[in-house]
Amino acid sequence: MHSESIFPNATRDCRLVLGFFDEAFLKDLLPFIAIGFLIAPWGFQQQALLQKNFVFNYLTIANLASIATDFVVSVVLALKGFGVWSLAYGYLAKVLVSALLHFIFGFLSLHSYPILSFDLNSSKRLIRFGIYETGSLLMNNLGPIADKIIIGKLLGIPALGVYTIVWDLITIPYGKINPIFTKMAFPIFSKLHFLKENLSKWYNILLRQSL
């Protein structure tokens, strides 16, 4: 598979990453993985609505099904000799299943589905919130991966793979427990957003529990 067949400008768009890591195989791999950015948003809105309405049974099913799909596809293709591409196909399969299930469950549980409509005045508040949320996510994600970027550059991809596995093993307790608080906090805070005193109280409680 060649990246030019997917995105004509893939080589130019990935030039910065390719030059930084100096790994030729990324030329085809990165544009292929980037397809996930076009698939994932179809389930984000439904996922947020399910979470806001405490429909955790459907969220759990979608999460487990997508993880299982990723595992099965990656292992089967790896055994068939696809190499690193097995991980790429597994990732895209995971994203596709997740988006599809969240979309379906959102419709079945909440009778909610996206419509082709845009109102700038109604969207201004959401856009302002989205700017801060995007900035927060970028900062929170940039810090944890800075060391991986440096190691990948100085020591190479194989060393980075070993480092990532060890890091994941060390951070499993925190990485598994903390999301429980944050996922519960979103729907709770969305219900209390108009009660500032209660919102402040429960936010402080969440901070103490997360530390």
C-alpha cells in the first residue's frame, strides 16, 4: 500500500514527522492511520450524550467491542505476516467499531442522531468552550509524550517501543483508576453546572480523590 494512493499530498504533509524520526516506513503508515481522524468524530457526539445521561452499559459494550476488535484484527494480521501494518489495521478497525456502536447506541437509547444544520449564533458558546477544551487536551497530552518523542528521535523506534511498554506497565494502576473518576465527573458536572456552590464542592472532592 502506498500513501500516495490514499492522500496525494501525503509525502509533503508528513515531511516534518518523517524528517524528525528519519524512518522511511512512516511515509506510508502515517497517512493510513490518519484515516481514523475522519472516522472517529461520527461517534463522539453520541458518546458524550450517552455519558451525560449515565448510559454506561452501552458505553461499556462499545468500549469492550472496539478493544476486542483491535486485538483480534491485529493478532490475526500479525500471524499472517503483516508486520507493523497489523497494528494500523487493528487501530482503524477499533475506531470504526467504536464510532459505529456509539452512533447506533445513541440513537437506540436517546433517539438522537446528527442532522445537517448549522447555526452560528447557537454555536458560539460551544465554540468558546471547545477552544478551551482543545487547548487543555493538547497541553495534557503533550507533556506525557514529550519524553517519547525525544527517545524516538535519539534512540530509535525499537528503543521507544520497549520504553513505551515499560511505561504503560508502571502507569496501569493510575491509568485505569483515574478515568473512572473523570468519566463520572462529566455527567455529574453537566447536571450541576447551574448550581455553582454544589459544582465547586464536588469539583474539590474529585480533586482530592484523584490525587
